[in-house]
Amino acid sequence: MAPVVAQSARMLAPAMHPQPVPPMAMHPQAQPAMAMTNGYVEHRRLRRPGKGFNDALMSRLRIQLHPSIQADRRDVAVVHPSPVEPYQSTTVNLPAHHSRVFVVLMLPDFLWDREYSLWVLVDRQPLKPCMHPLPNQLPQERTFELMLRPGVNVIEAHLVAAVPAPERVPGGPEVDLEVFTVFTNLMRP
């Protein structure tokens, strides 16, 4: 006759005799921060040698409330370039009634002598620039209007510009890239 074993003892039986864990599972290798799904590792990009804050392709990104929204301050977020990296990001929380905003980008004066392309995206959807200037808008500023949805909205500004011919080196980059990202959390009503 087989011995009678309680239900709780049967559940613990596998734990009484632990199996050895494979070495890879015990010590997983650290993954690089920029690893892609196909295994390609994106290297951290820095500004070209000798370039800094004043050489950034975008001087400033500003998120400004629409004039129809009553608020003490019009600017809700301002992003300035990094002196070392061509990428910059920030996070901002907005009340539910601040859903209509403008993204205002200031371009440096030296960019007028270079070929460039500018994209502004919200949740990976491109925006069209505003045709009418805002009050007090400067000539070197570009404006994009958008409606935020409740939750996190990812606002990205990408500017790619050709490297001036005198600064090009054989085998070096032919374009410069600057990316600003603003994670905008619009509170739910």
C-alpha cells in the first residue's frame, strides 16, 4: 500500500530537492543601454570635436500655452541643448485644461548658411508648422500647434543639417543631428 501524503506536502516536494540553476540564468550579462532588438549596439553620439553649446542646431525648444488658455505663465517648458551630446530630453506635467499648446523652436543664425531639415513629431506623428506667427515670435523661431491627449505625450524635434564643406573631413560625418524630446504628461480631468 502506498503511503498517504498530504496535499501541502505534494506541493512542496519539488522545492525540497532544488535543481541546479544554469550559470547564465544566475548571472545575466548586463545589456548596453542602447541595445537594439537585432543585437546592434548604437554608440553614444557626441558633438564633433571642438563643438559645444553654441554650435547646437537648435538653440531652444519652448512649449507655450495657447492664448485662449488663461494662465499666469505662458511658457510651461523650456529645453536648451546639451554642450556635449546632440540629444536632450525633459519631462513636464500639465493640468488637464492645458491641452492646447505651441511648440516653439529657436534656430541659430548660422543655420541659414546650411541645408537643413526640421521635423516635429507628437507620438511619432509629424506636425505641420503654423503659417501665422505668434505674437512676439522672432524671425528665427518655428512654431507648431498641437492638442495634447490625457496621459503621456512624446514631443520630439529632429533637425538634421549638412556639415559645411570647409569642416568636412574624409570619412567623417556629412550631416549633424540634434534631437530634443519632451515627455509631456497631461493630467486626466
